Amino acid sequence: MYGRRKDNSTTSSDKNPARVSGGLKGQGVDHLVMVAEDGSESQVPTQRYVQSLEDQVRKQRAAINVLERKLTRVESNISTLESHIRRNQ
């Protein structure tokens, strides 16, 4: 009870991907600056930041798929109701 510690480690799937990427960006660890031999600088996103963006896209695609399935069901229900109405007239 008092002596036990609760494991507070959360996996990345439990976290909101938008907040993760925003947090990385806010901390300034969303990119690395690479300096070439000629002195030019290029910013490269970090692997962790890219992964958080990919998680965000994955979550959005899953939500879109759910909404598309619901829309298909509603459209089929509407067409079924329309056909019943036409028959009963």
C-alpha cells in the first residue's frame, strides 16, 4: 500500500500524438542542425519527432476509416429507406 510504487511508465500508444509532437517542438528537440563543409546549415527532423508525426497521421487515418464506415452505413440505410418509400407510394 504505502511501500509499493505504482508504475507510471506509459507507452507511446497511450499518449496523445499531437501533444507529443508539440512537446518535442516546444522543447526544441524536433530537429537537428547540420553544418556542411561549405558552412551551409540544414535542419533535419529527429527520428523521435518524425515518429510522433507518423503516430499522429496513423491515429487520424484510423479516425477517418471509422467515419467512412459510418458514412457508408448511413448512406445504405438512406437508400434502403428510399426504396421502401417508393414501394409504398
